[in-house]
Amino acid sequence: MESPAPGRSQKTTGLTFRRLFTREGEDPFDQVEWDIRDATIANEKGEVVFEQKGVEVPKSWSQMATNVVVSKYFRGTLGTPEREYSVRQLIGRVVDTMTAWGEKGGYFATEADRDAFHDELTYLLLHQMMSFNSPVWFNCGVEERPQCSACFINSVEDTMSSILDLAKTEGMLFKWGSGTGTNFSTIRSSRERLAGGGTASGPVSFMRGYDSFAGVIKSGGKTRRAAKMVILNVDHPDIMEFIRCKAEEEKKAWALIEAGYDGGFNVPGGAYDSVQFQNANHSVRVTDEFMEKALRGEKWQTRAITTGEVLGEYNAADMLREIAEAAWVCGDPGLQFDTTINAWHTCKNTARINASNPCSEYMFLDDSACNLASLNIMKFRLPDGSLDLESFRHAVQVTITAQEIIVSNASYPTPAIDRNSHDFRPLGLGYANLGAYLMSIGLPYDSDEARAHAAAITAVMCGEAYAQSARIASSLGPFRYFEKNRKPMLEVMRMHRAAAERISPELTPTALRDAAIKAWDEAVDLGERFGYRNAQATVLAPTGTIGFMMDCDTTGIEPDIALVKYKKLVGGGMLKIVNSTVPMALERLGYSPEEIREIVQYI
């Protein structure tokens, strides 16, 4: 018998929260120095495209963080009394809202625990140790039931009404600042017949329409592009058309550039504005069977969606080669490894995983959503280069709880996504600035030592996140379909624990590796006893805009692409980004102060 929907009828004793960063009776906002600045963004010509004067920000925040946060996240019409003017208001709006939700939902054992949670969460955000995904900053505390998730996976059926409904759903998600992904392999191919006669259009033709629609919607009403992922299974009859479609459009853009059209992105009337498939990532979903056939150069068959009959036969190695060549031309399509993805799926007894969000960090059931948050690893770095593991684990506990509180208080675009969000409660805690951290301790990003460090840091975060999810379940109950998926979910948790135990002790600091194993031992033990509140807990998102908010030198799990970078904003304007970790890295590598000064000056 399945457990009742959590949080709706069960009594709760609430959670306890200790103070690690704050003191009772002291406002975290009063413990930092504040500065009054102007937030200004100019374009390549030096023309001001955004300006808000006299904004209040923590003195420790960079001008870059100031410009990004004020221009993107402050709410209210510029120049009106309703316009936010202080980071106090921004963080207060979000934290106050979440704390009120948490109190109403029975998440806190006492008022003291409520206040501790409020202040600790404020501290994390104020000191750039963590940030929620953009939709939280856009909408939380503004709407009564805000859309707070950045990641969505939508299903589509082989009917015209479903195809058109998806267009509406995506449009609303882009408006609210979110990204969405869909596997279109349910739609019959262009080689199959319609029920009323005639030939079907096929999924690639509909993708053209979705892509065009995405291109005209600014995400969150702000200067963020709509984010979209389209996926097709490798056995779909239209797979070769899909593999080639974006590369063919790229070649058209090259021809237009040669003819004199502007080659910049997001330029009205420019080359890329005149071709299709520029607003979505494309991925081919492949199985182990396909990859093995590609290695052996064997035949691969595609099958009709409506009847299952064989409609095409190709050499699997040639198909993989075409995928690689298309990706070389335009960056797409990518690959999603279906067999591996579903092997690590926590809810196999409900349904399989078919798709992902636009950047593929979130993979879960169709018609589901995930709210994200990311920790800034560099903020947990101690002077000797090690991580402050106590602070890191505490930050995970506070953040996961905040994300969990969001689930029942947010709005969702469709009844199916609303239902699955409440029934499975997936979350996406991740981190940013890994590349900068590895640089700061003198490790090459592409080294076995760096990979071992990254594995251990990720294992600590993921294990602690699931442990906290189980602690919440002990008070509020597990997610609705945990019992149905108890066996596969605990199997996946044990797979994670086994992976943590395989982290090399020779390449990883002892304390870090021990913390990873301990976190997973606790996550498995608590999960066996109480279940988990959330069917998923962690992802590694790109952290684009929130990375700027936290003054990160590198985004997500990625290395730095250059020591000096320029980011062109969709709404106009250019940001110059200079890596600030270089001096720390040079000192770690043994350079003298004078040498460091000369190198930094050159950069």
C-alpha cells in the first residue's frame, strides 16, 4: 500500500537547525559592510543599455555581481517607487517567503529552529556561498504561488492537440524563466501514414515550429534566452534527418555571412536570426546495444512508431560518424546514454527516464520539474587549500531544506507536472567554481588528482543531500511513491556509496574522502529507516547567471575557458570577466610575489 501524499495529512514534529554562521538575536544583514553604487551595463560601443543608480550591495560583492543582480533580479519597474534598490530587499524577499512557507508546512520543531534556518539561509546567500536558480529570484515573494523551477521535462503524444499544447506549455515556461526538454520519439515519423490518410509531418518538422517560438520569448521577461532541449531516439525512422538538420542550418548561416549578413548571435535580421534550430540543444538518445553495434560496424534498424515494423537499416558506425561530423560543424547533436541513465534511475517502478532539461543535468520522469540551487565551492576553501567540510555539509542541509520547502508552494504549468512535483519532489542541488578551486590548489583540471577531488566533493554533497532528505522524511514522511520504488531507489543509493568507496585514497585528501564515505553511509542508513523525501536531490547545473551573482570565476563543473572573457547579454550590453583565482594559483605553484604581480598585471 502506498503512503499518503506527504505533508498533506501527516503530523510532523519538525526539524531542528543549529547555528553555525550566525548568532541568535543578531541580524545577518547587520554583520556585513554595505556600499552604495550605481549598476551600469554598456554595449560594445560604450552606450549604456541599463543603469540603476544608488543601489545598496554588500561591500565584498564585485561590480560584476552588482550589475548582474540589479539588472536581472531586482523586481519592479525601473524608476518607480516599487523598484527594489537593495540586496537586502532581494534576499529578504526570498528568505522571508521560504521561512513563512516552512513554518506553515511544519518544517521547524520550534520557533528557535525557524529563526536559525532563516538566518543561516540569509547568511549563505548574503556571503555568496549559495544561490538559488534564476526563477526563484525572478518570482519568489512576487507571485502568491511563484514558478520556482528552472528545469522541466515535458512529454508529448502523437496527436495534434498534444503537439500544440506543448507549444503553449513551453511558451509559459520560457516566460517564467525556465528551460524545458522533450523526447519527440513518440511522434510518428515522416515515413508513416496519418489515420485519415496522407503522410505525417514527422517530429523534425514540428521542432522547427517550437524553435521559432522559443526564439521570440525572453526568459523571465528579462535578458535570458529561452532554453530548450529536443531529443530523438536512435531507432526513430527520422533519426538521420534529425542528426543532420542543425548542421545544415549552420551551413546556411555561413553562406549568409559570406553574403554580408551580420554573423553575431541574437542580431535581428542577422545570419543566425535567419536560420532555424538556433534556440534548442539537440541530443540523440543511444543505447548500449547501439554503441556496441557501432564498435563492430554492424547494422542498426529504425522502426515505425505506429506499428513497430522496420523502416530503415543503417551501418551503426556510419551513423555515429555522422553524429560526430554534425557536432563538429555546429556543436549538435549531443549524445544521451539511455542504458546508463536508466540504470541510475531511482524510480524505475514508476516509469523510465526518456528526456532531460536543456543542459542535461536534470534527468527524470516525463512531466516533471526541478528547482535548482548551487554552492560556491571557493567560499568553503580554507587558507591551506582544503575544504571546510563542516560548513559545506551544513550548507547542504540548509539548502536542501529550502529547496524542499519550495516544492509544495510553487506553481507548475500543467496538471501532470504539478502532480509529479508533489508526488516525487525532485530537487537539484549542485555547485559552481570547481575549476577555480582546482586551479587555486595547483591541480590541472585534466588530471587524475583533479578528478578524484571532484568525485569526493560531489560525493559529500550528494550523500549529505540524500541524508538530509531522509531526515526530512523522518519528520514529514517520504515522497508519495517511495514505497513503490523503495527497492530501486535504495539500490541506486548503494551504488552511490560503492562509487564513493572507490575514490582513490592516494589521490584524495583523507578527510575529504572519509567525509564522502561517511555521508553515503548515513544517507543509506537513514533512507533504509525513513525513506527519502525527494526522489532526486542533486544535479550539476551550468550556473550561468547565478555564477556571476556569487562572483564565481568558473561555472558549474567546468574549467575556465579563458582568463579574460566577454559575455554578450541578450538584451544588449557586454560584460568583461577577469579570473581572480590566478594569484592564488600562482602562489600555490611557488611563484614569487613580484612574479605574480607582473603576470596579473599582464592579464
